[in-house]
Amino acid sequence: MTAIEFNHVGKQYRLGLVGTGTLSQDLNRWWQTAVLHHEDPYLKIGDVNDRAAKANSDFVWALRDIDFKVEEGDVVGIIGKNGAGKSTLLKLLSRVTTPTVGTINYRGRLAALLEVGTGFHGEMTGRENIYMNGAILGMTKAEIDRKLDEIIDFSGCEKYIDTPVKRYSSGMTVRLGFAVAAFLEPEILIVDEVLAVGDAEFQKKAIGKMKDVSQGQGRTVLFVSHNMASVKALCTRGVLLEQGMVKLDTTVDETISHYLLDNDSLQSGISLLDRKDRKGTGLARFSNFELIIDDKSNTQVLLQQPASFRMSIQSNEEIDNCTLMYSVYNPMGVMVFSSNSRFASDDKINLHNGENVIRVDYDGFPLSIGNYKVNVRLWDKYEKDIDWIESAFEFEIVEADIYGTGRFYKDNSSIMLLPHKWIIEQ
């Protein structure tokens, strides 16, 4: 049975000033859309939502022609780049805002966790906010009384439950908010990227709870996240959004692979110095990152083959006592290892004016075969970011006869691959 149905849904926003320009037209728009449920009479053709392109219109489509169904018990991952329309889609479904065109239908009670601490009052205690938030989500006082202990225990905020929420950290707030939404026992649970605020232990607990809700109780879940490992662990189906439109709707594995392949090509051919998606003060910038094998630059390395990372940093001035860090991620977006110069090096990194070259040597990477990305980050002695680039470099680990048996190791089902030896004692 169909739980959610999007029928050619679109959402258009006006850039800059809000409104039609006259009070009479604003009133007419309200009457036509809110009362008569007709299409917006002042709707105009606008640009697609491409953040990188210069606007040629005052109107932009955040979503356009969204048309798909979600069956009861489906666990659907909504993925896509920032600005693709994921959060807008969930806000339309939860009726935070209304579609410009099209209709959305769903069956059953819906619980949404879209913003950290939505509906929480800072002056009220955690316990009081549970009752208020639960009521907003449609729970009766009797329901909340019955589930109160479970909600508090799941949130991990028992020690502070009678403390005003304004003194909670963002992580504690999202723990409490998720706990209320999860124990509402909705037919449909929609969760945005808010779980990223929680720590690893809570994320694991939240994913487990959503699995119980979907698999054990047969409820429908829509999950938005940039963590592909979480999406793969939880979801059975994936919907890829691009520039406000559905680009792919298929199995979660195929959707993730397509998304990662698309992202891999985004920065191809662009030098690090020309990258526009960097963060930091810009006093120094990464100009190059290389994988070095036998003094030559490579993008491939054999399993457990000795290699080095070599980084070039172009500095505009002398900067003392910097910290350099890089992190390596597998295709699912999971960080498999990283290195921080503050802990791994006896020498301080002092940048001089001009080009600085730093190398890190490895006896071999203990990773399975596959493609990996490297994020690089540089900050000063005050822990202020100087330069930070995600996906600064990509490399591949390829199969090799690492055990000397004459057989190439080809299994890529595990993340790590540690050197070892089999010994038959009897």
C-alpha cells in the first residue's frame, strides 16, 4: 500500500524581495492558493536551482516535477549535493511549507526531525519540552506519560532532564528531539541531516532505532544524509536529487554508486590553487597534493606498497607553528585513517613566504583495494583555519600478491587489510 505519493510537485522561490509587489496581488495569491487551492496566479518560469550559475531570473525552482511513490515499510535515502532540494522535499512533506505546484498525499501519522531543537523552548526544562514537543507531534499526555522513561533513557540526558534546554549543547538537544520523534511511533518518520550533530555513539543508537522502526514495526522512513555508510546501512532504496529534480530512483547501492561517480568528476582537471570550494583565511593555500612512489607521482598504489604523500603549500607570509592534517575516506564516505602533524611529528610546521613542500612516508597503506579521497586542512596556532579542501586528491589501491602465494588479493569487502601470516601447527 502506498504511504507517500508525490504528484508532479514543484517549489519555486523568489530571489531578493518577497511578495508580488502590491497588497492586492498578495491577497489574491493567498486567496487562490490557500483558500481555493489553485495554482499560484503569479507563478513565473524561472531558473533551475544551480548554485554555481549566475541567476538570469528573479525566480528559482528549488524542486521541479517531483513524481514518485513510497510504499509502506520502505526505507528511502534521499541523497544529493548541497542545494539539490533534499531538505525542501522533506519540509513540503511535513507541511512546514506548501508546494507551488502539484500535490503530496500520505497515509498515517507523520513525525519529522528537520531542525535541531525545533519547537523546544530554551527556558523550559528537558522534561517540560518532551511534553510540549510530544504534543506538537500529536502525542497525548497519556502516551507521553507511558513512554517518558524510555524517551529520557534513549536520549541519554537523564542527568540534565530538569535543567532548562538553553543550557544544553546542540548534541544534547538533538538527542532529546530525536528521542521524542522516535517514540511517537509514527507510520512515517522523516529525518534530515540533524543526526550529524550527535556523537558516534548516539548516531549508532539512532540508526539502530530507525532500523527497528522500519524493519521490526513495518513503518516508513525517509532519511536525508551525506554519510553514505549510514544511508547504505539503513535504506533499501535511494532517490538522487540534482538541481531540484529526481535524477535516479532505484536500489540504494546503485544510487550511491551513481552519486559518488558524479561527485568524483566534479573537480577533475582543476588545480588545487583554482579550487573555489575551499575554506579558511587564505593566508596560505594548498597548491598540490601527490602520491609518490619511487620518486614519481602516481594515482595508483599496489596493496601495502611503500608510498608517500607530498603536499605543496603556497604561503603569502611567514606563519609559525601551523598544524597540518589530512584524512583519507573510502567510497562510502567513511574516514579510514588520518594524520595530524601536531601529534605525529616532532617538528613544528613553520611556513615561509613562498612554496613549502612537506612529505609523509608510509611503509604501505593497510587498506583494501578500491578508490579513496583525501581531505586536507591547515590551521594556525590559534586553531583558526587557513585552508581546508575536501576531496583534494583521489587515488586507487590495486590488487597485488601481498602474501607471496602467487595469487592476487582481490577481496574489497573489508576496510582494513593488515599484514599477517597463517601457521598450521598440526
